[in-house]
Amino acid sequence: MWSNKYVGIPYKQKGRDLNGIDCWGLLRLVYSEEFKINLPSFASDYTEDDTKRIQDLIAQYKEGWEQLDKPEPGCVYYFVY
């Protein structure tokens, strides 16, 4: 299964490659390698504990996303904590 190569990558705050990733880093890596879609990094745009800034960045870039009734390959489940 294609997803197995991402299992076991260590967590690293602001990580963006196979050496370590955070949640956005994982999404960005999968989109790049599996769908040939380059997403912005955001790594230099927030601090680790700035939840409000992270939410603002997501809100800014989710324009154009659409909600689907049935997931398709490449779909992402988004939630705010």
C-alpha cells in the first residue's frame, strides 16, 4: 500500500520531509509525492504554540476547497482543535 512509506516517520515540529514531519508536513509530503501538488510550507509563518496563527493560515488557504459527501482520493479531513 502506498501509504506505508509514511508510517514511522518521526514527529518533528515544522518538519517537512522524511526526516521528521508535523501534521501539515505529512499532508504536504503526501500531496507532493503522490499527487504532484505542491502546497505551501508555512514553517516560517508561525510559532509552535501560536494556535490562532495556524488557524488563520489554514483559513486563508482553504478558499477553493469544497466539501464532499463522499471522500475521493486526495481528500483531507480538516478540523480545528
